[in-house]
Amino acid sequence: MKKSNKIFFLVLTLCSVVLYACEKNTVEIEDHPEDSGPYQSLADFYSQKSVQEQVFTIDPQQQSVITGIKGTQIIIPGNSLYNDAGQQPTGSVTVTLKEIYSIKDMVLSHVPSTSNGNLLTWDGIFYIDFSSNNFHYKALFTMITMPATIAVPGMHVFHGADDADVGINWTLADTISNYVIADTTGISPFYSLTVDSLAGWIDCARFAVSPATDVSVVPQVDAWRGETVDIAVYLLFSNINSTINVANITGPQTVVAHNIPNGINAYAAAIGIGRISKKSYFGLVNFTVTTGQPVTVTLTQADEEITTALQPL
């Protein structure tokens, strides 16, 4: 009888251990959709946080003036829109505009300012699209006015193209047909741009010239339950109005930015999205660029704090 009791209690104990282990494992992998963040990926984060689209409707046969909420003004001559086949639109045209005039908006829209790895100092970026009946058009010889804090000479027109590695890569436009005039004669300084073929991303910028060095950035993540975090690493230079997307990585690893002006004040910023939590992570650290100096930035879960931290830059 005693032997039977021992066997019974032994079996009961083993069952309890197994049930506890199963319950613990269930808790560790349990998914709570109501607690999940709103971001499916970094691309989804940028889509939600990007500067707003402004939509206009124009008659392409008449001269039109588009004025953005941040001060970009675009004069589109009549009969100046053509698609890749050389055809003009036959009906009204929808114009979509995005304006970027701050480092915060550059980061949240994933629109850095580098041209083939070289830093650009800029004073305004915008995106424009002309569409009608599923066709997209370019506007010929358009006049653009862009507000500036201080208008300086030597700015040029750059065209931007999506780049999987750096977000946007900027290419210097033909300087004969595309040029910028810095106007400081009035109360508010501004730039006047002439663009021979307007569509997509446009940057009013110039190359940043300075003795350069490499900067190593080491992102560290305080990850929820050790989850994998996809990370975009940036260097931000508020005193020359420039931003570089150093790398887009999975998990903590050292990345290197090349051709960075030596001795300049900078911020290392990193944005991440957790693959399980679907929440955003953020880290920001201020430093002075010094040859051979590694920079460590720690990411913690954040969301609205990202916009607040970037606002003063």
C-alpha cells in the first residue's frame, strides 16, 4: 500500500512539473495582439511618420501656381507636362507635394542628404508628382521659390532617387539648365530655382567641404524579451543641415560612416522596429567627430519621444 502511494505521488509530481513547464513556455511565447505596436517594419514606420502629402488639382493647359504649407512655391507653365512617351495630359492633373525643411522630417521620412556617399548641406527638399489617368508626367522649365533661414551662394539642384542602402541618393543636375539663385534682397531670404524637368525628389544643396574621417557607430538595444530589432543608423549635423543614413541593420553591430567632417558636432541617432512587439525603438547621443572615436548609442522602446527628441535639431 505504501509502495502504491509512493508511485502515485511520484506520478503526480512528474505531471505537475510537466504542466508547469508547458504553462511557462506558453506564457513566454503568448501573443497579445492588443499590446502590439503599430509598425510592421521600418518602412511602415516611415510611411506613418513621414511628412504629410499635399494634394492639388490643376488644369495642365493653364499656368498653375502650387504653394506648399511650408512655403515652397512652384510655378508650372501651361502645356509644360509630358510623360515618358512625349504625350501631354488630356484632362485635369493631380499634383502631390511633400516638403522637408528640418532634420526631424528628414529622419522620419527617411530622406537623408548624401550624394554617392558625400555629405550635402541643404536648405530645402521637396517631392512632387504629376499624375492623370494612371500616367505620370514631368513639368518642363519650372520656376520654384524655397524659403531659407539664411540664403547662401553656391547651392545647386539635385535630383533624388530611392536607394535601398541609404534611403535617397542625390545626383547633381545639369547646372546649365538647372540653377539656383540665392536672394537676400528682401525681408525674408529665399532661393529661386529653375528646373528643366521637374518630377520626384528635388534638393537645394551643395557639397559639404571639410577634412574628413571615418566614424564608427555601435548601436546597442535594450530589447523587449530579447526580440530581434531592425535598425536604421543615422548621423545628424544640425550646424550644416545635413543627414546621413549610415546603415540599415538587423540587431546590434558596428557600422562605419565614411567621409565625415572632422571636428564637427554631430548626433548619432538610431531607429528600430521590434519584430515581435511591433513597437519602435530609439536612441540619440551627441558627440564631436574625432578620428578613431567610436560612438555608442543605446536604443530603448519609444515612439512620440522620437519626434520630441528630433524637434530641436
